[in-house]
Amino acid sequence: MPRRRRESGDDDADAGSNKKRRTDVGEIETRLRSLITRVGEKSTSSLESNLEGLATVLDADMANYKGKIVNILLYCVTHMSEKLTVYTTLVGLINAKNYSVGGEFVELLIQSLKDSLKNCDFTDAKSIVRFLADLVNCHVIDIASFLRLVDTFLSVTLEEGIPQVRSDWYVYSVMSTLPVVGHVLYEKKPKELEQVMKNIGIYLIKRQKVYLPMLRVWSTDTPHPQEEYLDSFWNQLRNLQDSGWQEKLIMRPYLTFDSILSEALQHNIPSLIIPSHNEQSVYPVPRVIFRMFDYADCTEGCPLPGHHSIDKILLEDQLRGIIDAAFMEKKDCSEQLVKHPASKKVAIPHLIVEIVFSDLFRLPRPDQIEVFYASIFLELCKQLPGSMPIILAQATQLLYERLDTMHTTIIDRFVTWFAMHLCNFQFKWDWDEWTDCITLDQHHPKHRFVKEVLVKCMRLSYHQRVVKLVPAEFTPMLPNKPVPVLKYESDPSLPGCALYKQLLDVIKDRPHSEVVTLFMKEVANITTVDTNAEPMEENLARIDVFTHGLLSLGQKTFSHTFKAMARYVEVFKALAETPEAQIQILKSMTEVWHDHQQLMVILVDKFLKTQVVTCSVVANWLFNDMQTDLTRMYIWEIMHSTIDKMNRHVIKINDQLAMMKNKQDKRTSDDSDSDEEMTKAPTDEELEDYQEKLEAAESDQKNLYLVIFQRFIMMLSEHLAHSEESGVDHNTFWYKDVIQRLQEVFLTHHQHVNKFIDTLENLLFTSDIDFHILEVFQQYCALKS
């Protein structure tokens, strides 16, 4: 029988039907995600009732949407760790109803754990391990099977030739499960638990902590000890052990369903092989626990948990989990923080402030951009208008009082946060409390802090506003008005004034860059600058005139400056063909805009982007010509921006080369022989050119780090030698600032510096340099060993 020809109406009907089915499926998936991720939120029913109802709903949908459901649950495991026990209870109830689904989810967890360990995604890996531990409490995973996983993790401590940070993480991940599952292990497997604790204790005794001084916020243990994170956690675990592994802060909704869950069949964790260490593996950097408040600081309301109480780390983990999960939605994040279930038992606002400052002050880098911490504090002040501003003011005063011993890097972050905070509160502050800083040495941390805060406030407002902010006593601390210094206009007797005037006449009509280049190289002869000048000095003088002229042309606004630079960037390149010429551009720029530090930072970045100057030239300029400002924040803003630009350049070329190699590999494979793919694949010559480009970029990167570290060594060695000859203490505020800047460069760029560790050790940080300098390098090496 002949097949009936499909009419257009049939096609339209089928298309409509398919679209409707897709819409229905999409709506169901959205509903499932909403039900699972929001379980227990804003409900009049109890959490246990919601979980029981949700388990029934999911069981009914499991036949058609099992894959979607288990994937959503996996997302909750890694992205909603603050609701850990909620989802372990849900999985337990699902497992009690459908054993096969429970087994599939456990297998999915283990596969995800393998992938996370392989990809060095240790945040997700830690969440999965803790989830597996709580599944023991929910009778989903066999306790002996979990202990085998623990032994597998602790076996990493026996590996040879690995960095300590690798074994540290595996031990830490095991330790993080013990507050969750410790009580069950204590009741059912006490000997095994004792052995786990013994193995952890033995490892912690053997660890070296030479790197500790690099990671401390404060250099003193007064008033709070600066404990290394594993040591602090170990003390908390020992206290928990002494209390019979009883804690009161972890919400355990599965206890309500114990009679149901205990009847379910349990699963064994599939065998897990820990990925071996390789040079590309990047492990979490150790940290020092930050403490700001103690009992005396919470005079009203609920108390703070003790530093070595297990409640302390449990609360910190839960609050950090909220921040990590909701940091993109600051309002929701702040609401969840202040509404924490423990807020009626513990001084949660003080703890939140301490945690947020701890994350902001984390070395080498905070997890989020610095503006996030200012914005979350702002939202918290809106949530708790009666208490949070007072606690923040109290915290600010405490930090100010301890500035003497605060790490320079942390002072910078404190400055940035406080200026942004003032900006959101109409720049109101009781400055009379800080008048002690006015008469202090210019390098004293308190003096420098207040001065830098006022500079930052000027960036966020304007000069006259800052002048009105502070009492008259602070006048010496105020930044200069950010106006250009145009020497050729203020002093007509200077050599080069004639050329300067001619230049302005030429560029006022906005000619092409070729015309200006020709004028600067040919029309402007030596007699127009200085009759006694050498050829090199003549070129430098012309650069000085041109830089002053161009910046004068664009002095009205940032936009005017950027347009002038964009129009005549080729003139800069034509004049600045040598390192000396490039440094002259930077020196001339400094003469014009020394009182406008923000613009200086931006201009240097523009010069680097347009390749007018090189990164190494900028580093040399900062150390040689800007030494008087070496303790100022903007200098290190320029330095780190320069290093970051070099690092990104290398990464970009490396990624492009890897992509080209991948395309070529596909071309040579049997299943990729189409004409289109053959055309797109790079040739061997192109690959070779890119390889040379990468080698040149890595050479420039290596040279940049060598220049920076060599300048540090020279400058610090000179200071130490001069102090010894003069018989004075070398440990001045200037010295502390500079030696901590050296630590800062190592820490901030550690992933890139590590490539050149052998070169640095053989060429610069040798045994014949002063121990105070060598010690910084040894601390850094200990961090990576």
C-alpha cells in the first residue's frame, strides 16, 4: 500500500507536539530543581516533613527523570555544602525506597570524586568526602567501606617525593569528616577511630612549618595565637574526642527517620585509586587561622565559641559554605548569614565579621575580588542596622590598634576595604580617635594606613571632599591636589621650551602620527633642546618634551589623555627604541602626574598594552627611579599589574599553542580527514613559529622575575650593610615593609615563580647573601616542598 504523503499540516502538528513535549519536560525539570535545591526554605512545615514529602515525590518521578534527579543532587553536594545533612537525609530516604537508585548515586559520587581529584578541584572533592561520611550516619554507606576510603586517603602521607601540601590536603579532608561521623565511629568502630587519630597525630608531628611567617596576618601572637590551620583543627578535634565525639551544632534531620533508614540496605564504596602527583598538580596553599575577637569583645548577647572548641570550626565552615554558595547574590547571602540557626546561641554577627575579614585577609589571595567583601558588609549593615555598623566600627578600631604588627599586604587590603566602606557611609568616621598617627614616622604602619586611606577616598570622590572629611590636624596627611606639573609652561628658561611650543603648534591640528614622528626626529634638531647634549641625551630630551606635550594636550580628563595616547602611540614607539628611552617616558610621565597616582597606574598599563614599554623596563623604573615612593600602595599596584600582564601573555600563547597542537593531532588521526579540518589545521612551520614565540615570552617572563628579585636583594642588602656599619637596628618600618613586599611577590605569583625556582636558587638566592633575605626564599621553598 503506498505511503501517504505528509501534508504541511501534519508537519505543523508534529512540530507543535514536539515543542509541547519539550516544554513539558523543561517545566518538570525546573520544578524538580526548585523542589530539591529549596527544600526546607521558607516553609511552614518542619524540615523533616518536607524531606519525607520530597522523597515520595522524587520516588514517583524516578522512573522517568532518574538521571536529572541524581545530577541535581550531585550539584547540591558540591554547591550547597551548608545543607549537607539535609541532602544526606534525602538520599537516605531515597535509598530506603529504591536501593538501586541509592547505589547509582553512590557510584556517581565516587566518579565525581575521582574526577575532582584528577582535576585538582579540591573544594568539590572535600564536599563529596564529607557527604560520603554523613551517608554513613544515614545508613546508606557501610561503615567499614568508609574506613577503607579513609585509609586510602591517609596512605598519601606515606608517599615519597611529594610536596607536603599534597599530603596536607588529604589529611585535612579526613579530619573534616570526623566531626560529622566521629560519634558513629566512636560507638561502632572505636579501635579503628583511635588508629585514624593516631595516624593523623603522627603525621602532624612530622610536618615542617618553615613557611608559617609568610602566611601570618600579624607577626605576633598577642593577643591571639596565629595557629597553622591543621594544628588548630587538630586541637579542636582532640577536644571533641575528649567529649566523646559529642557536638551540638550539626543539624541531623536523619535522626528522626532512624527507624526507616536503619532498615535499608547499605552500599560499599567502590575502590578508589588516588591520582599520582605530577608537576601540573596545584594544591591548596596552607593558611594561618585568623582571630580578631575574644570573649571580652562580646559584652552583650550571646558568647563566642572558644578558639579550640569544635563549635568554632563547624560554625565557620557553615558560614563559609553560605558565602561560597551565594556570593553572587549578596542580599540573599547576607540574609542567610544573619538567619543562621545558631544565632540565638552564639554571637553570629561577630563571627560573621571575623570570617569575612579572615577571607579578605587570606594569603596569598582572597577567594573573591576585594570589592565583594565591602559589598557583603554593606548588605549585612542593612540586615542588622542596629548592631552590624557598631561591630564593624569595633573591628576597624581593633585592626587599627594592631597595625604595628600587621603584614604589609594585609594593610593594603584593609586600606582598600575601609575606603570603600567609608564611601558607602558618606565618608563619616571619628578621625579624632586616630590623631596619634599624625606625628609618627612616615613609614609607620598607622601613618601609612591613614595616608593611603585618604588617597583611596580621593579616588572614590574628589580632592575637596577629602579635605573636608578630616579635622585640621590631619592636613599634613592629605594627598596633594591631582593637577599636572607642566615644567615647560611654568619655566620658559628650560632647555626644550622652544621645541615644546613648536610641538604644541604641530599637534593642535591633530595631524597623523607619521607627521609628528617626522617632526620629532628630523625637524626637532639638537639645538632646539640643548646645545651641549650628547646624541643619547638629545633623544631623551626629545622624549621628555613629547611626553610633556602629549600629556598636556590630554590633561582635562581621562578620556582626553587616552585619545591623545591612542592617536600618537606610534610616535612613542619610534622614539622609545631602547630601554633607556622607555624609562625616560615613564620618568617624564611621573613628573607630570606624580600627584595623580590613579592616572599613573592607568598610564603605565596603557604603555604596556600598546608595547611602548616592556615589563622589565617598568620593574627597573620602579626600583631605580621611584625608591622614595617604594612603600606607597600605587607602586605595588603598578608592579603586580605588570607581572600579571606578563603572566597572562605567557598563558595566552601557551593556550594557543596547545590548541594548534590539538588541531594538528586531529588532522593526523584516522577519524578526522575531512577537507575542512585539513584546511583549519596548522602547518608544522606555524607550530614551530608559535613554539618560538612561546619560548621568547617565557624568556621575557623569566627575565622579569630575575630583575625584580635581583633589585630586592640589592636594595635590602644595602640597607642591612648600612645598618650594621652604623650600629643601628636594621628592623625599621621601611625594612619590614620591603621584606614583606618580597614575600608578597613570591606568594601572589607563586604558580609562575615556581617554574624558575632552580634558576633563582642558583643565581640569586645563594648562600652568600644575608640570611634575612635568604630566609624569605627558604620559606617560599618550604611552602612548595
